[in-house]
Amino acid sequence: MYNGELYNTPERRTAMEGWLPEEVLQRNKSPYPKTHHPAYLQAVSRRLQELLDIPGAPLFQLVDRAALMELLQARTETPWYGQLMTVPQTIAYFLQVNHWLERYRIRLG
């Protein structure tokens, strides 16, 4: 039941008492799914590296290959554009865009 007001309210927390651990129950809502597990960063980085080895990958119609290589080498968790999408989520986003371009055979220009 979402009416624009019950997004992060005490009513939702009260409804889930006893079902969720307290630290989950009381955490702030995040607009993006995140994982801080190092294996996730390793997995998406490996997939992006594999994509970089494909010369005609559709993503390169939109994104500079060198910029993606820099992203793989990023040593900071919070990129210049903000904190909602950190490096692992950004890599995953580009992988998803490439998948979409491939699946629907999108060609630009």
C-alpha cells in the first residue's frame, strides 16, 4: 500500500517487528540496491573486464572504453558524481546497459 506517504514511516516498521532484525528494521531506506561485499565488486569487475575484451561490444557506442578501464581501477568508493551509486553499482549499471543493447540489437548512429 504505497500512497507516497508511507515510504519510510513508523507504521511499516511496526508492521515488521518480530519479523526483521532490529538493525534492518531501523535502517534508512536507500533508493538503490547496494552490497558492500567485496565479492560483488570482484564479480562485476571481472565481467566488465571480459566486456572490454570484446571490440564490438554495443556499450562502446555510448561509453568511452578508456573511461570504463579507469572505472575498473577506481580506488575510491564514492565517485565524483555522488554517493548513491558507488563503483560496484556503476559497473553493474554499465553491464546492464550493454545487455539491453545486445538483447534488443540497438545500434546507434
